[in-house]
Amino acid sequence: MADLGNASEMIYQDMIYRVSDDQWDTLLLAVPKLNVRERRAFEAVLYVLRTATPWADLPEDLNVSGRTAWNKHQFWSKEGLWEFMLELFLATLEPPVRHRLERDMARAELVSSRSHGRQKRSRVLESLSSDSVSIPVDALI
């Protein structure tokens, strides 16, 4: 039974930052400024937001540099696209996976803000839609 749990966890880990062709097509159709070549950067941003991994420490299998991923995230944020892209991606996930990803992202934001000496409200939680599950901060610690 432990093997099944580990297999399920590995599937979740990969599913969270690997975007399927259908998910990417949905994003491409909905976001005119999105380029087909930006898929790896989007996946890298998801990875960083879920794990609180520093941009410079992205795994090589993402096939994008941390600098490129960071630049894309900054561009999408400044253009007002990131929140929409994230919400659109989250909408493609099954509810249990979506809620787990939201929880992981909120936890990673908390870890990241603490490691940088900042106490601020989670930007990730603010970017999620009002129909998202509300997670008390105490539950994340």
C-alpha cells in the first residue's frame, strides 16, 4: 500500500508543474500575448510558486533558466496576465488537485516571505478566485 501512496505522490508532483497539451492550448487560446515557446517558463513559475525553490535553483529537467522564468513571471505580472493565467490553469485541475496546489503555493509563499524577512499577505492567495477554498494561515504552519 505504501508503494501506491508513493506512486500517487510522484504523479501529483509531476502533474503540478507539468502542463498537458490540452492545458497549454487552453492558455494559448485565452491569452493572446502568450507565446507557444513560453510553456517551459510557465511550468518553471508553477514549480517555484509551489516549492519556494529559489529561481536560480530550478531543476535542469525544466529546460529553462531561472532568470528566464523570473523575467517571464515579471512580464506576465506587469501586464496583468499572471493572475488570469494561474486561475485558468487551476480551473483545468480536478478539485482535490487544485486545492492541494493552492495549499502548497500558500505554504511556499509563507516560507519564501519568512526566509526574506518579510511579513506580508500572500500574493498567491490574493490571485486566486473567490470560489477558491480559504485556508487559514495557522493551518499552513
